[in-house]
Amino acid sequence: MYEKNQLMGISRAIAAVRDRIEAVAGSHHPVLILGERGTGKNLCAAAIHAAGKRRGRPMVFIDCAALPGTLLESTLFGHERGAFTGAVNRVTGRLEEADGTSLFLDEIGLLSLESQGRLLRFLEEGKIRRIGGKIDMKVETRIIAATNRNLQQAAAEREFLIDLFDRLDVLRINMPPLRERPEDIPILIESFLTRLPDGQRPVLSDSALQRLTEYSFPGNARELRNLCRRLETFFPGEMVTDRDIAQLLM
């Protein structure tokens, strides 16, 4: 799920992220991770958890983009038997499951307004109630949230609760896009290809490497990782030219 090498690099930008992770890891306050797609926001969340006081238990994870609204709400808060059609058993939600550890909410900007309201209440009171339930439960869960969406703009458009944004935006980490850290590209390439035996590892010419450091990488480190997979597939043990790179980037 997480690739350690995405936080590697010598740039000031990624060094600042590592420093920020170290600074916030020991806190219990929510963390909001912002950045474009493919910048390693999930890796950042994992690093925060691994460096913090809750590392003795696994971090709980929800991809808010992967579940429809009703299922997402049930997954997050749990539900009682008979709470809705098909609820034949009581289900523990991820917030409850993460009591004493961290809950990572990826793509939190896609939460429904109703779920946002429930999450806001938890952040204000530290209590949750399963869907269809009548009892409030106290849980001690640290929220780490991430999004590539502008939540302030979403709040202005009434698609995100401004009060929830304020509660989440206590400790913020901005993940830099790869185009702002081109000096890290050779290090990342080496890391992505290092698992290959020497005889099967593609070798990039100086011109090929130069082309990559000048490329904007809209998909960021994820796009670079995928490019390296293409390199190992199409150029095993071969010299890669700038023309080859141009073809792979088309």
C-alpha cells in the first residue's frame, strides 16, 4: 500500500516534509495532508502514524473515493442491526475500530455532507453513534485526512462544511509536486529500479535523465513509478535514450 521510496530525496521540499512529519507525529491533533494526485499523501500519513505514539497498532484506512455515500457512512460510523434494509447484523465502524490508534481518511473532500456533520461532531466531542443506534460511545481516535481538493473553495460552494475544515486544519502538511523537486528524480528512479538484478536494470543515458528532470510529471511520483515499470518491461538491461523516454511519455 505504501512505498517508502516516495519520501526519499535530497531536495529542500521533501526534507521540509520529513521535518514536518517528525514535528506532528507525537501530537494527538488532526493532520490535514494536501497535495496533487500521486505526491504520496498516503505514504505521508503512514509515516506520521509510524513515528507517533500509536505505532503499536496498525493504522486504520478508508478511501472515501472508493465507496458510495451510504456505504461510506456505514463503514465510517458503523450501524446497528435493522438500521436500514440489509443491516442484518451490528457492524463496528472504522472510527470505533481505530480507538487508540490512527484513522486515515483518504480523499476526505468526497465525504457526503451528512457524514461530514457526523465527523465534525466526533472531532468536537470525541463521541460517535452507530447509524440506528441510541448510545454515544467515547473513542480516542486520531484523524489523519488527505485530499487533492481545495476544501476552502469547496466550503465556499457549500460542498464541504467550513467548521469541519477548521477542525481538520490544525496541523497541515503540503506535499510538493515532483516538478518542484526535480533533483529527486534520479534518486527515485534508482529506488524504483533497485529491486531488479544488475543485468536486467535499464540504464538511462544523460540525455534521457535530463529529459525526465525537465518533464512536468502531472501524475507526480506515481507517474514516475509507472514509467519505471515500463522501462523495466521494454528496456531490460538496455541503454535508454532521450528518444526512448519521449516515446514512453507520449
